[in-house]
Amino acid sequence: MIEFRDVHKWFGDLHVLKGIRLRVAAGEVLVVCGPSGSGKSTLIRTINRLEPIQKGELIVDGMKVHDPRTPMTKLRAEIGFVFQQFNLYPHMTALENVTLAPIKVRRMPRREAEALGKEVLAKVGLADKLHQYPAQLSGGQQQRVAIARGLCMHPKIMLFDEPTSALDPEMINEVLEVMRALAREGMTMIVVTHEMGFAREVAHRVAFMDYGELIEIAPPEEFFARPQSERTRLFLSKILTH
Amino acid sequence: MLETFNFRVILEYLPLYGTCLLATLWLSAAGLAGSLAVGCAACAMRISRFPALHWPAAVYIESIRSTPLLAQLYFLYFGLPSLGVPVSETTVGILALTLNSGAYMAEIIRGGIQSVAPGQIEAAVSSGLSYLQRMRSIVLPQAVGITLPPMLGQAIVLVKDSALLSLISLMELTRAGQILTSERFMPAEGFLTSAALYLSIYYVLKALTVWSRKRLIHLHTG
């Protein structure tokens, strides 16, 4: 479904992705962790070309993301993206937030889109918040609207960029719960997160990134019990002790 | 001081003030409409990626903002005819207000557009929305709310700036004061009456600004 073939990216002189090789199969849940500045956010942002790459090949759903001629709006419609800061549209209600893209991009009739939007918002536990504006919702509720916004496009892939990092602790679980349900349904997901409990529970594989390199990638049992690299061990000891 | 103030002469000139108040209103309204159109166009060009659009707009905005309106007015009034373009005083007046205010409007609109959080644009990009769809559904609806109060502020400035049109002998509020002064030698009565009428326009626009700010707050909290 997603394949990185020796992908490099630079921000000016800064080499942020150094030869990434990675394959993610359809239905797989991959959790990416690593220290801040390790390039993990950049990695998932290249998948829908929020960040262009400078070298290598990146194939997503059979389309060449690295090729400037690839129609990106078409590919982006197939990839849901959830941001750390939610990035909801503040002038629209929850229902309007989730139906905008189906109506504009998928050309879905408004009534149909609203029926879909209500169904998906109910699925993330927000059936009673359809007509609230983002400012009236808690962080956890806003993030669930953001997930619903992605799901309303019936995406093939969902990408999560630190979806719980901006949330108060008591709201983290309601968001993770929605993501767990999604993983159980067989959605292809890449999740950048430090929620190692979530990784243990739902990830098929866990990857560790540092200094723009993919240091280690393994199933969670192996990844947590027998980390191969010293850097992974050091990182895990830092985040698992508290 | 007030006992020497001649209200009778003001009453006598009231019809003149009435006509001139209307003239100020319509010159300002025309200038405002023109400056909105010019401001939108200049802003669209200014934020464009294409140098051929970007640079002319930047030069226009910078040169207007760095020179006095009076100089711009004289340039149009004396300059255009000498370049062989015959224009009436009214046209010159409206043109000067339009071009001057248009540059400020362009910057106000640009501020509104750029105040829309980049994260929202990324979210819209990620959903597959095109540039025009993002502008129409995400950026402009928010920019309108954000720019309304500063635009009304600019409208207030424009009304006051229209006083300069008296210098190219257009009939408007300040000119009415000049006429009363020169015919009856009563500058206090003449210009205070003009000032009072400017004040009344100001209060109407200010009330609109306050109302629009309240609307804006509603917009963001539902």
C-alpha cells in the first residue's frame, strides 16, 4: 500500500530523511516513535506530499508521490490525515467540518453527505455534537471530529501525526479508543505517537526513528522485549520509566 | 465665546451644508466601492506566486503608502491633463480616494487571508480540496469576518481624507466651510459645522464597527 524506496529529504542544509526504506501493507497498523526532531512527522507528511521529497521513490496506492505529474488531489482524497493540533475549520460546525470534503471533492449530494457525516460522528461518539462549533468542544472531542473528517472520505489509509500530544491526559483515551476501533476494522494506519500502551496493543509493527533514519522496525512483542539497537533501548528506557 | 457664535448664519447656509454632506457621502461611497475592488485585485496579485502579478501590486501598494494623499491628488489633478488625459474634478477626486484607499484595503485583506491558521490550510489540502475550493470554503469566509472591523476603520479614514478634495474645488463638507468663511468671514461657524457633520458620519461608521466586532465574536464561538 505504501512503499518508501531510499527516500531522502532536506530542509535547506538539514538532512531530515536519510534513505528511508519501508513497506506498509494494506490493513497494517504501524506505530512510529522517536525523539522530537527525528523526522517521524516529516516521514508521514511526505506520504500525501504535504512535504515533497528530494530523492528516492515513494509509491502510495500504486501512485508515484515523488512524481510532480501525479494528480495529488486525487491521491490525497484517499488518505486521511489527523494533526496534533486538530486543525478543524473554526467557522463550521462539526457536521460541516466532516461533510465539506465529501461534498466538494467527492461531489456527493449534500443530503447524502450529511447522512454519512451523522453516521461517522455517531461512530466516534459525537452524535450529540453535530451542530457545535470547534470552540465549543473539548480537545478530545475536537480530535474525534478531525478523525471523523478523515473517515468521511472513506480513505484507504489514515495517517496520525501525534494525535494525542496536544490533549489533556483525561482525554487521551477517548481518542485512542476511536483509533483502536479503526485498527480492528482493518484500516491501514501509520501513527506517530509516544503512546506505547497503544503500540503494544494494536500495532502490527513498531518503528523507531532517530536523526532521520529508520533505526529499527519490529512487531511490538519483539520491539519492546528485545530492542536490537542501543539507541532504541536508550529511548525506550527514557519514555517507559514514567 | 458661544454668545458670539452665530447660529442664524448656519441656519441660512443649511441647504448648502445639506448638499455638501450628500456630496461627501457619495464621493466617499464611490471611493470606498472603488477601493474595495482595487484592494481585492491588488491583494490577489500581491499574494500571487507569479512575479509579473506580484511585483506591480507590490510597487503600487508601497508607493501609495509611502506618499501623501495630497501629493497623489495633485499628481492626478495636474499630471493627468498634462499627459493628455482630460478628466473632470469629480473623476480625479474619486480616483484619488480609490487608488489611495485601495492600497490600504489590499493590505487589510492580505492580513485577513494570512490570519487564517496554516494548519487549517494543510487540513484542507490533505482532504484533497483544490486551491480555489480552499479559498472559497475556508479562507475567505473567515477573512471577511476578520477584515470587516479594520475595513470600517479604513472607511472612516477615507471619509476624513475626502476633505482634501476641497482643494481641487469639489463641493463637499470642507468646501462648505470654506465658502461660509469667505462669504461671511465666519471661520468658526463654517468649519465647526463641517466638523460636526463629519462627527455624525463617524459615529454611524463607528457603530457599524462595534456591531461587526460583536458579529465576529459570535462567529468564533457560535
